[in-house]
Amino acid sequence: MIPRKKPGKLDDVRSNGWLDAMKSSSPPSKKVQKEVDIQDFSDDADIVYCSWMFKYPSALNSFQQIVSHAKNKQIVIFLDYDGTLSPIVDDPDRAFISADMRSAVRDVAKYFPTAIISGRSRDKVYQLVGLTELYYAGSHGMDIMLPIKNEVCSYGSLIKYTDQQGKEVNLFQPAREFLPMIDEVFRTLVDKTKEVKGTKVENHKFCASVHYRNVDENQSWPVVAQCVHDVLKEYPRLRQTHGRKVLEVRPVIDWDKGKAVEFLLESQGFRNSHNVLPIYIGDDRTDEDAFKVLRGRYQGYGILVSAIPKESNAIFSLRDTSEVKEFLESLTKTMENH
């Protein structure tokens, strides 16, 4: 039994910076003009965003540069889901991909190997996207599904699995031993947060998420943080990370979205930058590990989806999901006109 904290005693999460981290990872959204013209910006915030875009140029405005760099190379596409293919919404169960976006992803996958790497469970993101021709990696890359023909010996054993269509696939799950622990933590978090109005706890198979988007910031954010903090004290092999208005509990292993990108590239025979140009599009803190990998070994392009300025390992930016769709459609048109 995990001991309960005495009511009102929230010093732990204040002193260790959790509340500050929750606020910094949950910035308010802001709509901005599509074209970067300094004369069109009407307030200080817009001027700051304009300056930021000089450091992280629009991937749409830089499209020809990206395509030119891909000459004689295979483009491989990696996509986050929430905030990239679907808008961020109050209820994560309502974060649906639009028909137009699904079509854009389907079309780009005809020409380029395409993978979805999400913090959601692999089964859930597969259910939401519904395209059999893609690679899927759930739980921040800790649950990867790939065709049987792909073999990656250097990463350890693969598990043969029959998917929902009856097709045999390979699964790579580096945190498989943590499944019972995550299930236990999920149930505990549900119990400890049940009286905090607006919280939503999800089991993503290899990680658990506590959403506080609909929780009163002043009154209850500290309570949510303390609940997670108290649970983690009993599980030294688990750690907490911050997403967009979500606290995530995940295994302490040397694996992240960056490692998942390397795994998927190597599974397709791409071990360096000589014959591949990987492009990763994402909006979350957890995508930064992938951006960092692409900056280094593969000399690829990380594209941050954000309507507000923030530091990133990405090279380019897109404002929102509509610009993501436009970028994917541009890639498809380039191949169709080739």
C-alpha cells in the first residue's frame, strides 16, 4: 500500500520544480499570421514570434531547400500524432485525424516510408490513423511494429505477432518487462486522482499519462503533481516526464523517440546520411530526442509544429496541423510531377 500524503502538504512538488515545469510545458496557444512580414505584426508577442522564425524557418517557405538536399537520397517520414496530425483537444479520446489529413499521410506513404511515433499506445494510434501501410511506434517508441521482412539483429530479439488484419509482423518492445509495473501504477494513479476534477489517466501500455488540461491550475495542479510524485517514490525504476498538459510515468531505460528513429532507419537498411534524408515532424518535448538524432548522425530535418516561440533541436517549423498537411501534400506533388 502506498502511503497517502497528508492533505495540504505539497512542499515536495513546489521545491523540486514540478509545478514550474508543468507551467512551462503547457503554454497557451496563439494564432499567428501565416506569412512572416514584420510590418504585419501588431504586438510584441508577434514580433517575438517573427524573430523566432528567423531561427526556425518555415518548412513550407524552405521547401525547395529541403527537396534539393534530398537529391539521390531516400526520404523517410516520421510523424508525431497529437498536435501534428490532429489538433490538441481537451479530451484526448476526441483527438481525431481529419479525412484530408489521413489522405495526405496515405499519399505521402506511397512514395516515402512513413512512421507514426506517438506517446499513445501503439494499438490506439493505429486505431486513430487506420492506415496499414505505415510503421507504428507507440509509448514514445517503446512499442514498435514493423514488417517481417525488416530484420534488426543489433537491437536484440523481435517478437512475431499477428496483427488485426491477420498479417504476421515483428514487434520490438525494449521495455516489455515493465508491463505489470505500468499496469499497477496506472490503477494506483486512477485511484489517487479520482477526486481531482478534470484529471484523466491513460494506460499507454509502456507508460501511463495523467492529463491535467481540464484541471483548475491554481487549485488543483499542485494536487495532481503531488499524487504522481507520491506514486513515483514507490517505483525507483520509473520516472516522470512532462508533455503538453500531461505528466507521464515511464520506465527508466535508455530508450526514447530518438532511439526509435534510429531503430526504424536501421531496420530499413539506412545506417548513415549517405543514402537517406529522414524528416521528423512533431510538436512535443519528447520529439526533441528525435530532432537531436537527425541533426547528428543522419543530417536530416526536424520540423517543430508550434505557433509560439520555444527553443528546439529542430531546424524548421510549421505553425499547426494545417501546415503539416500542406507540407505532406507538397512532398507528394513533387513526386507526382517528377
